[in-house]
Amino acid sequence: MDQDFIDRMNQLREQYGKPIKITSGYRDTTHPIEARKKEPGAHASGYACDIGVRGADALQIIGIALQLGFTGIGVNQKGSGRFIHLDILNSTPQRPRPTIWSY
């Protein structure tokens, strides 16, 4: 995992003031989700994680993440597997940042 990413996650945890449940962190390129991609994603590069969180806590995490400069925020708040994806990828012509999306 990227040290800057780890540092930001530690700051997020401190500001959030509660334990954070990471449901997905680093993924090897052979991981089924990564293997379907044309090129390695943020998880395979060590720049991302998913946090299992819902409701008002999810909104609080998003607010803190924006303040800390996370550049990619994915939101899945439906069903039983609710999570927030956070990453710090740089902007490229094919992948403009900062951005937010829903699953």
C-alpha cells in the first residue's frame, strides 16, 4: 500500500473517531475483480480501499475524505454490502480527478 494513502486513512480514522472496517484493500492483479480490467485499478496499485459503512456514518466518511484530498469516492449504499470506496489516484485524460460515482 502507498504510504501517502495509509497516512490519509489514518487521518480519516482519527477524525472519524470510530473504528473503520476495511472490506477490500490491496488486490493482486490475479484477483477476480482486477483480472477483468484492461489495466490494474487503484486497489492493485495500493492507492485504494473500500470501507464497510452505511447511512449517516457513510456521509461523515465522505465529508472527511473530501477534506483530506481523496480524489476518487465511490458510493454503494444499497443492499447488504454497503461501502464507500476511497482512492488517491492522479488525474489523467482518461480518468479525470477528483470524482465521485455510485455503484
